[in-house]
Amino acid sequence: MTTPKTIDSETVKRFSGIVNEGREIAVGFKTPGQIKQILVKEGDFVREGQLLASLDDKDYKLGVQAAEIQYNQMKSEVERLKKLFDAKTVSGNDFEKALAGLEQLEVQLKINRNKLEYTKLYSPSSGYIQKSNFENSEMVDAGTPVFTLLDTKKMEVSLSVPSEFYLQKDNVSEILCRSQISDNKDFKMKITTVAPKADGNQLYQMRLAFLGSNVPLPAGINVDVIIKLSENQSVEKFSLPLSSVFNSEGKAFVYVVENDTVAVKKEINLIGVDGRGNALTDTPLSTKSNIVRAGVSLIRDGEKVRILTQDSKTNVGNLM
């Protein structure tokens, strides 16, 4: 005799992936000029807000000074006209023109100050300098990439999955990533994108994002990806010895011994075989049911049977 065993409804899939930077950032000045100083080199790790390079700012400082002089002169003129306007010795139109001129000069002063600030190039994110494109004293245009930055805030893992997994992607319950260089520590991940179309090898490209920060895995390293799939929890599944299952008229059956005396034929839905050679079924069964394990071809439905107790391997002859 045997009894049905419940099986775990969770399936584990393993894939090989590779760590990639989430994005490459082209970092450049917002204003043109001659490079005064390059402060980092290729391979350096930089933090968000760190100064990377600067331009010769002498001309930009002069531009700010000139704008300040014009602004201050116009401000004094507006203050003088304000007194005259209050005394009604100057027209409102002349006073409004002076105010508009002051506002224009204020805007121009802000623009020049911004240009002066733009002569300093700061890192927009923490990461590694992958490439440096210029040297000191070289001329650079606005928007031209001076550095290529690998953003380490958004490291990701890319992998290829077969179609059978693609169809189950909505059943993912947990994703873990591990690598030997991190002592096989598990990092939790989530799916960010899955290509809707297979490539030439009939594989679907998937991208995973790390949950949390401070992931000590460099770009380009191979990792193991463990993906857990949860099946329908409302349907309980059982395993049985394959020898307890028999076919009749194209259907699968087992003999359930009721009241410990009668073998009753019961149809089951056979859904597969596990790695140990056990039959798998989603037909509701009690884990306390006695099911005929062997010799099913010799039994008939409703036949009386007697359950034999199995002798202990350490108590031969039932002497103890």
C-alpha cells in the first residue's frame, strides 16, 4: 500500500545571466570653451555631484562683471526715475520702459552667471568613468561628450529564456541572483522588461533590476539567476508511485482501499511524472487514503482485499 504525497506548487528555474550597467551617460559641458583641467581618468569611480573637469572661465567672469555693471547702472536709473515718477515730473511710459530695461538686464545677468557655472562639469550620478574623450587645453563645444559614465545606481542583469518560461513569466514569485565573487550571496531582483519577440535562437531577452542599492557586482560578470515560479495555489497536487496507476479505456485509474477491505477504482487526472519516476496528479486525494501500490492488474473494482503490514527491516520476523 501507499498514500498520496502532496507536492510543492513552486518550480525553480536556473539561468545564466550577465551584469550590465543600467545606462551609459554621455557627460559634457553646457557651454563651449577651452578645457582647463581634467580631474578624473578612465576607470575612476565618481560620486554624484563630484567635479570632473573645468573650462577656462576668464571670459565668462568678464561677461558676468559687464552684466553686473549694466544692471547696477540701470537699477540706479530706475530708482531715480521712480522718484521723478512719484513727483509726477516724468511720464509713466518712460518709467515703465526703464523697468522693462532693468528686467532684461537682470535676465542677461542670470544667463551670464549660469554660463560661468557651466564651466564646471559635475557627475550627474555615481558610477565609473568608462571613457575620457579630451585632454587639458583642448577646445570643446557645448554638448560634446567629455566623458562616458557607467551609472552604477541602475545595474541590471540580462539573460535569455526559452519560450516555455516566457509563457510562465506572470507566475514568477521570486528572482535571485548570485555570483562567486560575492561569496554566492543572494541578491533579490525584479523583471523590468521581456522582449515580446524571440531572437534567431527562439529565446526571449529578459532584463532584471536589483532590488536595493550597494550591489558589489561589476559590469560584465557572469551570474546565476534563480527564478521561482508559483503555480495555481488553489489546485493541490499529489505524487504516487507509477506502479499504482493503470490505464483503462484511455484513462488513468488507481485503486483506493475503502474501510481497509474494499478496492475501489478511482479515475485520476495524470499531469506528468516527476524526476523520481512518480506519477503526478491534480485529482483531489486524501493523504491518509490507502492506495494499492502494486499488482493492480490482478485486482477488480469492488474486490475485497486485505492490507498487509510491512515488516520492519530492523525487526525481522516481528521478534521485537
